[in-house]
Amino acid sequence: MWRGEGGAKTLYARCFTSDASRNSVRRTLLIVFVLWGFAFALACRLLSMPDQQKRNDESFADKMLGGIRYEISGELYEHADSVFHKGVGHAPKESVPDWFAKMRRQVAPRGHAHLHHEGTLEIMPWLYFSTRADPGNVTAYAVAAYWLAREAGRLDLAEGVLNEALRNNPSDYRVYMEKGNLAMKEGKYKKAARFLDAAYLRLSGTNNMDEVYPPAAAPETTRDKDQVRIDRAEILVYRGLLYEMQGSPDNALRCYREIVKIFPGRVNLKERMIELEKNGRSPTPPEKLAETLLFPRRYVCAEDEDE
Amino acid sequence: MIRILVIARTVWIETIRRKDLYVLITLLLAFLLALMTLNVFGLRNLVSYIKEAGLLLAWVFAWILTIGVSVRQLPQEEKTGTIFSLLAKPVKRSELIIGKWLGAWGIAGASTIIFYILLAGIVRARGGNFNLALTVEAWILHFCFMGILSAMGILFSTRMNSDAAATLTGVLSAVAFMLLPQVPQLAEDLSGWRKESLFIIYYALPHFELFDLRQRLVHDWETMSWEPFIMIVFYGLLMSAVFLMLGWLAYRKKRFNRDVF
């Protein structure tokens, strides 16, 4: 049937005139058939999965990247910090002062500079990618929400970010703490109180609630333990201010006494406690103090503090 | 000189006929358009991440194109047998090497201009800014980087087939770019022959990081001072000359086997 005239004959002559050609064509057809079979099976698998099962499966980041996604997320977060400092990274000091080191200093941007105002939002894509690589990176969510609320004035977008963080990290106290802070910025004090209470319950070693609300991750390092102490104090100070606004100085004092146990050097807080014990209120209204704490005039960088 | 330019012109025409360049341009456009459609926490009109990703892609694609074009020139001539008619013209081997290098370097440089123009257009459409003087400065240094890279590719292709030359050029250039700046810190913990060996590698390999002005361009810093700029350009030309010289030394006595064809 292949011995036809014209194009068919030419096709026959090209494809089937030698054993090598025949084998090559067979091999190609076999490869194409195997690939097609694989693609068909994969399509059936993907299309037949019910929605519930898909939701329970690992995320795309888990499947594609495995454990390395945590490193990638960390690197992307560091890159967001570098972008905030206008491309000036934490470069190590050059130990060999040769011509190449001198030229590297000329090429790379130098100095301590920050993005300002709306320019700060340029760090958002890197925080976004960081959270996509690791949805458990609560720090990236918190930083994104902070700058969205502060520089863009978009409290609604900040709330969206924290809601996503809550969906992905329902037992991490930091998410509740940030939501409480955000609610205070919005002036929604009852909502803020609820979230700060939820954050406090989820702190490890609090009220034996670890079984009901297990902490997201036990602080292993000294740095983590220090941060938990700082966060505990922050939750308590805002909760104390909310108690003052509600007219409950005794509850407020209870919060402040706990802070002083953690950080005995907080002189201003001790003075406020004395005023509360004596007069039932402090000269500085709690709303004003909360505003000062929640809306600092200037962002203080870690490098600024070193200087 | 005319012979060199004619050889370079054939490299240009051959590369333009192939699909490599168009595939890379299409890929760059596709990546950038995909990045533009991202909804980053509900924000729009963010630009610097597109600049950064676009410049990274421009560098990666230029790297791929430069290595791909440079390493196949000499092996292709030998494989097809056209090397004999070429050298019988007469064309000196040094002219052949310089012509091939000039062609590969030129087409890679021209492609990079297209990448930069595409990226600048997309960034401007998004409301961003590209400092023209700084962009020109960045492109010139990038061009010098491609000069060294194509000279490396030509050098290795004098004695290897195109695949081996491409692999070696790719690996060496990637290692030089990423690790050389860290060598002084790495060497601090070493002593003796290990430290000496590390510094030999540090000074022997080209320092590609000196040609990378992407961070300045992304974050709108001021242009570099002209003195270090000129010094780095001179360093780039010098390194290219060194690799071309080594390539000529490797190629000048090479015998071609007719029976292979």
C-alpha cells in the first residue's frame, strides 16, 4: 500500500528504505506513545481529584521544593531587607584590601539608606514570594502587614495579609498579636482585646493552655526566647492600655506587674503603675500612649540603633 | 582587518538565522508579562521587582547566548570542513579567532541592547524609571563581561568540542561570578598551600562581579565615578585579550584531520 505514486512513494522512499530508518521511526513512535500515555494518565489524575482532597494535600511549594523552601523563604525575606536598604546588603568587611576589593566597593552601592513613604512598598513582592515559598513564615506576613498599614495607609490590605497568615498559621501567637495591634490602629478596641487575649493564650507556658493551643514552635534558640519575652511584654502593655480604656485599672496593673517581672528596668512603666495605684488613672491618657507606641514618627533600623 | 570583519559578519548572519535569539526574547517577554500580572497583597504598580527580575533574566539569557554562540564557531567550522577553505583563503588563525570572537561578542551585545530596551519599555509602561546614563554605564560593563565570556568560550573551543567547551565555560564563569568575591573570607580560616592555592585561583580567574551594576540600576543610585569605570572597562578588555592570546596559542599549531569528515 505504500508503493504508491507521487508523494506517498517519496514518503516511502524516505522512511522505509533501510532497516536503520525503520528502527529510528519505530523508536520515535514508541517515545511519542509513552509520553502521550504519561500525559493522559497525569491529566486523568489531576482532573479526577475531588476538591476536598486537593485542599488537604501539600501545597505546591511543598511538592516542588521540599525542605529547601524554608531556606528560599528566608533568602527572599533577607532580600526584602536588602531592597528596603536600597540594594545595600550586609556585605562582610573586605579582609584583603586589593584592587579587586577597591573596585567592588565602587561598583556596589554603599551607605545606609532606606526607602521612604510609598517607596517602601517595593519590598512587598519579595515578602509575597517569601510567604509563597513558606506559608509558615509569620515574620514575613507581619512585616508586610506593618508596612502596608504604616506607609501605604492600607489597613484593609494589611488585614487581608494577616487573615492569610491566620489561615496558614492558626496556632502562632504572633499572628494574633499583629491582628490585635492592627485593630488598635483602626480604633476597634474590643476586637483588639479579643486578639491580644488569644495571642497571650498561645504564648508557650501560659495558663497551661499549651494542650488546647499548642505553640506553633517551641523557642529553641536564645534569640527566639528573647523575642518571645519581648512579644509577651508588648501584648501585655497593649492589653493593659485597653483595660485602662475600659476603666479597669486593676486588670491593667496586673498586666503591668507581669511586664515588670520580665523587664525590671522599665522605669516609665513603674511610674505609670504608681499613678494608677494612687489615683486610678495616669496623667497620660491610655489612648495617647497607645497612639505613640503604635505610630512611631521614625522607623528605627537595627543599624541606626548600633550607631 | 577586513577579513576579521567579514568573519564577524558571517557569525552575525548565522546567529540571526538561528532561533536562539528569538526564543530568548520571547521567554524574556513572557516572564516579564507574567510578573506584571502578579497581585502582590492587593497592590499594583510596583516596579522595582520587575526591574530586578528583568535584569537578572537579561544577564542569564545574555550568558546563555554568549556561551552558545562562541563555543560552536570553531568546532562547527572543523566539523563541516569549511576550516580548510577558510584557512586557505589565506586567513591567519589569529584573524579567524579574533573574527569569531568579535562576531560572537557583537551579536551578544546587540541582543542585550534588545533585552534592555524591552525591559525599559515595560518598566516605563508601569510608571517606573530607568536612569539613562546609569543604564548606558551598566550596559557597557555588561558588554565587557560578555567580551571576556566569549573569549573564554573561543579559548576552550579551540581544543574541545562545543558541548565540552560550553560546559567548562559555563561552570568556570558561574563559579567565578559567585565564589570569587567570597574567597578572601574563605581564605581567612586556611593556611599554607590551601590558602595559596585559593589566592592563585582568586587572581587567575576573571572577576565578573566588577561588571555587575544591577543593584545600582534597580535602586536608582547615582552613576559610578568615571575613574573606576574606565579601569574596569580596561580590565575587561585586558582579560579578553589574555583569553584570546591563550586561544591563539592553543590553535596555531592544531592539525585538522580530513578523514573525520
